[in-house]
Amino acid sequence: MSIFFLTFGLLVIIALAMAVGVIVQKKSMASSCGGLGAMGIDKVCDCDDPCEARKQRLAKERRWNKDRII
């Protein structure tokens, strides 16, 4: 029974460490399936001209992809 409690405690500690890591990085959780991008949908809204915030995000993403080493 002590092995069960030790294993359970270890799993709880690992889960808490991962949660703290996500909170500290201030990143949103991302799935591995690709979301809307995997279905060929570029954006959620139907507008032809994206808003300023989206334009800034796209520019930042383009700069990041250009400077990526891989």
C-alpha cells in the first residue's frame, strides 16, 4: 500500500510542476492536432481584412519563422 501512496504522490507532484510551468510561461495550452489550421481554416472570423492585433501576431510569426534555426 505504501508503494501506491508513493506513486500517487509522485504523480501529483509532477502534475503540479507542469501546471506551475504553464502558469509561469503564460502560454496557452496547445493541442497536437493543429486545431483549425489542420482543417484549412486560417482564421476564426469571416472578415476579409484582419484586425490590427491579428496583423501584429502574423508579422511576429513570420519574423519568428524567418529567424528559426531548424
